[in-house]
Amino acid sequence: MTSPSAGVAGAAAARIEFCVDWLRGRGYDVVVGECMDGTGLTSAPAQERADELTRMLADPEIRCVLPPWGGETAIDLVDLVDWDALASAEPTWLVGYSDMSTVLLPITTRLGWATLHGDNLADTPYVVPDGLLHWLDLVSGEGPFVQRDPGVVTDWVRFEEDPRATQWKTVGPGTWEVQGGGSLDVSGRLVGGCVETIANLAGTPYGDVRAWAETFDEPTIVYVEACEEHAVNICRYLHALRLAGWFDRAAAVLVGRTNAPDHPEMTQREAVLDALGRLDLPVVWDLEIGHVPPHLPLVNGALARVVVDGDTREITQTLG
């Protein structure tokens, strides 16, 4: 475990200690890195975080690297990672979401490694609702992995309330839906992440999704989710991704459920349609991919089939 972005302090430290013990209690050998300080914006200076991440990903004894959570500025380390060392190493799982999207994306597009957009360490002990799989199932299994719309919206238990929580708070019902109604059955290579972070990689060597997509015979399925920016900013970010060619080979776009605010002149859905509507791509709304739990783990680089047809709402992922 290392913190490529934000570290751990205060009430959160008790949660992370519980989560480490939870993993160890299930037979996992957990190595905790040095870059974990939560007293500042990041857990350590950028070079130290990049070096520790490189060491862990290149260590043949470590099979998965998991952060406590996301943060704000993981982008400061992407050009400090030793990409040559990783290119000669065996692939290692990197798991997370939010600001971790900034690191997950180039690990997949530059190295060809599968990375997992799903829970981080702080979420790992939560019981998975019916229909979804725990991220540990995906990184330890062979697949194909079938997941279904669980039909429920949840929330976290605050660390101050109970640092040992394992049950999500139920907020209410929710379901996937196709823009404009109707059904969908589409396949492609998964790629995506948190809009506020991945948009900053567009047009750089660390976010060249168009070039990565051209290495496959299949199209892509791009997934996006908004954390906290209002709709106009999300609209700008999605236009930037469109102009950078992110959707040039896409067969569909999956949009995560969000609590990010609307703008007085634009809703979050209108933001997506303003940026992507001209592409004539099918859009599926309200998947569990991001900052509104529970979490649907998606593997960047996996071949996925998404079906939304009547009572069937499922995604099947095949690795390799």
C-alpha cells in the first residue's frame, strides 16, 4: 500500500488501520509504504511518491498496489515514474479511483497493463451488493466476470461514526438507462475514469487514448464519472477529451452516477450531451462507477460487453 496522492491522518487513520487488518485477516500479506503522511496535500514530495510507486509496481513479490483513497494532484508524479523499469517488469495490478485515475490511465495506455477502476483501500471491507463483484474477485480470478445493475444507491459511513463499518448506508433505488430509451448491446475495450483528473492528461503522452485504441481490432467503451465540479466545467472537460480523440473509436459511453452540482444553465446530463451528443454514440447513464457508491469495478483494457435490454442490465468483462 502506498499513497500516490493524498495520505492518511486523523480519524481516517483508524479506518485505514482497520482496512489493513481486514485484508490481513483474510490471508493477504500487506506491505505499507513510507509515502502515507496525511498532514499535507500529498503524502510526500512527488519524486518520493513516484519512486515508491515504481518500486512497488516493479517488485515481483507484490501483486497488487492499493492506495488508501484518491486525492488532488497525482498528476505531479506521472512524468517522474520510471516507465522504462516498469516496461521490463511483470504486470502488477493497480487499483483505485478518483485522483488515482490519473495514474491508472497511463499504466494501461503506456504499458498495456490492466488496471482496475473500483474501490480503494478505505472501501474494501464494505459488503458488495447483489449483482456486483468485489474488486478482489476480479484481480484474483480468470473471468469472464459478469456484473449486473444492483438497483441500489448507497453512501459511506463517516470515519468519525464508525471506522470499522462494513455495510453501506442505503440511500435509495437507482438503475442504468440508455439515453433516449430503447436497448443496447455493445462490446469494446474499456477505458476511462474520473473526468476532473483524466481531462488533464488529454493531449499529453500520458493520456493518448486515441493511439492506444488504434492498437486493438475492437472499438472502445469509454466510461466517465464526475466527482464535484459543476456541470459547465464537466462539459469543458468532456469537450477536451473529445477534441483529443478519446471517442474516435468508441462504440458507447458509460456515465457514472454523480452528486456533482448542476449549473444554473446546465445539468450534468446536459453537460455530457453538449460535449458528446454530436458524436451519435449511445450513452448509458447512472452506472456505479465513481463517487456515488456502491462501486462497479471496471478493468481498463478489458474486453467488455454491455447489455441494457428490458430487465437485463449487465456488463461482462474478459481479461486479456
